[in-house]
Amino acid sequence: MTTSRIPAAIDAIVASLTAAGLLVWDGPVVTQNFKSAVFIGYDGAEDNSDYKSVVGTQDWAALGAKRRSEKFSITCAAVALWGGTDTKTGRDMAYALLDTVGTTLRADPSLGQPPPFVAELRPSELFTEPTDNGLQCRWVFTIDVTISRV
């Protein structure tokens, strides 16, 4: 198995989204001192999470080429905590975070990584959850990366 570009991809995603003005957590949250945040490599669930960060594969790029293609999906979440009970407000806040992620990835799908590297957003599930401080809306999504090493 050749060296994976997963660590570099996660670093580039965190840097790009931080530069876009989002509060970004690399992995699980340590404290809940935030109103809205994007989590990279974590689904944002407080309880019963399996903490899955990345799922990926590598295949031979071509017979005899001694190069491999890599595809992986990074689990992420856009989480809105606002302390209210109005679901629409939280959903809109979470979607605004997700929209910024999508806009950032469309602006530079290579995330400054050496080619060939393409990252794209795949929205997945929206959860509205009660917390001790009001509702939380959590939009779980993946960032899918394809690297063709041909």
C-alpha cells in the first residue's frame, strides 16, 4: 500500500474552511463553547457515536504502473447550537455552514493539493436534537476525495 494522502487532505480542508471564516474542529469537540461549528473527521454526535473519521480505498492505477489511485470519504458535520426551540432557525444555521463548505470546495476542489486531487461535498443527513440548552441541528455530510495517480 502506498502512502495515503488522507492526513494532508484533512489538514487542507481544515485550513480552507477556517480561511473561509468558519469555526472548524479537527475531530471531536472538547468543549461546547460555540454557537455554530463544522467538524472534520467527526459526525458531531454527543452520544452513541462510533467516531468514524474516514473510509477509503486504494487500487492499482494501471497494470505495471506501480502507482495507486485513492478514494476516501471524510465524515463531517455542520452543527448549530443556538439555545432556542425553533427548529427552522437551527436548520437554517446548519445549512448556512454546509453552504459555506460547498462554496469553498467548489472554489478550489484541489484544496491546494498536488494534482490530480478532487474534493467534493456530499450532504447526507440532518438531525434535530434536544440538548440541555435548547435544540441542536446537526447536518452530517462527507467530503469525498478522489486522487488518480495515473
